[in-house]
Amino acid sequence: MRILVTAFEPYGGNDTNISQKVLDAIQADVAKLLLPVSFRRAPEVLNEAIEQFQPDVIISMGQAAEGDKIRLERLAINMMDSAKGDNDGYIPNEELICPEAPLALKTALPVKPLCADCINAGLPTMVSNSAGLYVCNRIYFEALRRTPNSLFVHIPKNMDLEIAKQVINSLIRKL
């Protein structure tokens, strides 16, 4: 099975991005991709990688500003909205990603069982119903448009790197 794992570069004045650190630490046999924090450029980079690697599964990671649990996202919403700009300075205002697409897309992956496996392993994980409306959601929506076997994982900014790595490695093994 071919798996593509994505993460984001730093943004919003941060020097690092926990998702990038986790991506760098993954030693599994997967394709890896670092994405720009850009509503416009990130989907192009993702689609090029999908064409190149032809993954069966896409696991995308992003940094959550707060929280104490890693969130496995069920849905991507067909909208971009943010009070703060992306790394290109673009600030969307309630813009549809794809006018002809449904309002939301749901992953076909078994989110609840994947989450339960992590919790049973003592890893702080939860199911979430929305990836937000920032670039994380934009990428998730694009991934789900290409394959329903996609999952977005939000990692809290201050999460221990070893714990985050264990969650992602667990997901890779299960998928």
C-alpha cells in the first residue's frame, strides 16, 4: 500500500511547525511532502505529489494552536475563511473551495477505531468533526476530493514530539 504523509511549514510567526518535525522523524516507508501554508499553492503542490506517487492513502498533518490531544478529523468543509492571512498574505472570506462540490466531505477511513487504537495504547487522541477553515481544511478537502482514503491529523503545537510520532506511526501501521 502506498501512503503519502504531508505536513506544513512554519506559519504565523512561528519558527517551527510540529507537523514538520513529525514528518522529519517518520522512518516508515512512505512518501513525504512538506506543504506551504498557502490556500492557493498548497493544493497545487499536493495534487502534483498525488500524480507522482499515486497513493492509496493520504495522511495529512497540521499544527493546532492549542489542546492536549491529537485530533483525527472526520470532515473537511467546502469553505475557506480566516481573519489571519496565510504565508502569502491571502485572507479568504467565506469562499467556497469548489462551488460544485458538497458542503462537506467525509473520510472513508475508520476514524473511531483508529482513535480507539491510539487511546488503548495510552496516546492522547480524540475524534474531531471539523478541520476548521484554514489551510489545514483546504488541504484535507483537496485530498478527500482525490481519494476518500484520506485523514487529517491536528497535532497541538506544544505536544511532545515522541507522542505525536507514535500516533502517526500507529496510523501508518493500521492503514
